[in-house]
Amino acid sequence: MIGLIAFAVMLNSGGTGGPIAQPDVPATWIDGMSLGDPEAPVVIEAYEDFLCPHCREWTESVEPQLRNGYIKEGKVRLVYHTFPLDGFAPGSKMAAQGAYCAAAQNYFWPYHDRLFSVQTRGQSAYMIEELISYADDLGLNKSEFTQCMSAMANAQDITATVQEGVNRGVTGTPSVFINDESVQSDWGSIQSKVDSILAAN
């Protein structure tokens, strides 16, 4: 921890200052780790680990279909839950903390995309220096992000979210719930469940 704080002090507040690319939805539909109309009839919750290859595949294949086919139309709200796995530690927990720090500035989703895009680099992509550099590249407030990371400000939130997942039966990632019901994470299962709920409304 002392090393993290020392590193934080060495960093300047920097920041690119450029526009940050957010998902193509109304600004009021972006709230921390939630994406979509707050009044959407379908809520999809995903428990994921940024170092989990299956989660990256889910993000690259299923999530775009959700965004383009349902979220943009106000039919679905997607909620991300960090679920760092011990098998991917320490990067899994560091990445989860980075996600919370980005969410504190309401730029979770572009940061989420960046974290998954560097997954193939392995643990080295999720060291504190790298996590701060991603935030800086994206245009987040570097000083605030660095302080958040160096303090591991959301350690208790991460632990609580993992425990919540375990209580709901989550044993691996990605784990998906649709309107509080556990479903298979493949696109066919998700689409079928979402369509059946929408048809009933």
C-alpha cells in the first residue's frame, strides 16, 4: 500500500482533456455501471471478471447485440457487477477497482471496453500504472482516478458485490440474470428470454 501511495504522489494530475466517447444513448441512461433506460422493462445483470476470457467473448459478441437491438431502444437496461476471481488475481481485483474509479466519474463503460481490449496482454495489463494510463488516455480526471486507485477506495464494495453474487448462486463468470432470474449467458438464451418478457408486457 505504501508503494501505491508513493506512486500516486509521483504522478501529476495530467489528463488529455479531450472528449470521452460514451455509449450512443441519452446521457441520463448512463449511470455508473448501469447502461440503459432506468424504466426499461428488462434488466440484465452480468457478473464478470475483466481477466476472464469468456467474459471478453461475451462483451465482444453478446453485449453489442444487446446495445444495438435492445438498449438503444429503451427496452433493456444492462447492469455490470464486478466479480474478480481468485484465479486471475491480483489483476482481477485491480481491474475491478479501476472499474469503480472510472464509474465514480461516470465513465465506466469506455473504461470497461478498454479493460477488455487489453486482456490478451495478461496480468501486466492490469498493474496500477497501466490502469491509470488507460484512464488518462480516455480523458478521465487523472488526479481523482489516481487517488481512488492508490486508496483502493472500493475494496469493500467489491467484496460485497462478490458476496452478493455468491448468495445468488454465482460460481463463475460470466453469470447473467434477467429480471432477477438466472439464465444461460449465450446470446440465444438471452434473446429468447428478453423477447418473451417484452411480448408479455
